[in-house]
Amino acid sequence: MKKVTSEVNDHEILRRLETLMVTSKEDLNQAVVRSLLENPLDFDPKSVPEPYAQYVRHFVYMVKRNKKMGLDVNFDASAIDSKKDKKKLTAPKKSAPAKKQVPARKRA
């Protein structure tokens, strides 16, 4: 998906969209994500709930912009599954925070 970035805010929009696609299973159905990646030019952003629609609209805009410039706009829909599996495997474990040692006070 990063191959469509050409403006400053494109990278941040795509990073947030990828995060939402991997983590929001209830709100953002995997079938919707697949259809977005397989055919972004015919995808209707109104079929996505509102918090996610802004990122989807920007993604579709980037794909259309790149198509006008003659760049490749094909995406691998299976890549989202591999990212989801990778996140499960590399989930950081929470550890207890280390306590700071307070130096002993010197008496006068």
C-alpha cells in the first residue's frame, strides 16, 4: 500500500488505515477490506462506518491520482492477513515497570 504515497500526509493516512484494517474486526469487516484492496477504483467509501470512511476516501483518492499519473494501482489483498498474523506473533508483553532507586541522603 505504501507505493501510492506521494504527498506528505499520505504515509500517515495509510499507516492509520492499515492499523484499523488489522485491529477493527467488528467495525471494519475483512470482506470489505478485501474488496477495497482488490478493486479500489470501484469501491464505495459510504459502505464503511464513519470513523474509517475518511481514511478509505483518502486511499481511493490516492489510487485515482496514481492511476492518472500512470502508476501501478494493484494491491495484494492477502498482505493484510499476513500483517494480522505478524501482529499476533510480535505482540509486546507488558512487564512491570522498574522502580527507581532513590539515593540515600547524606547527613550533615
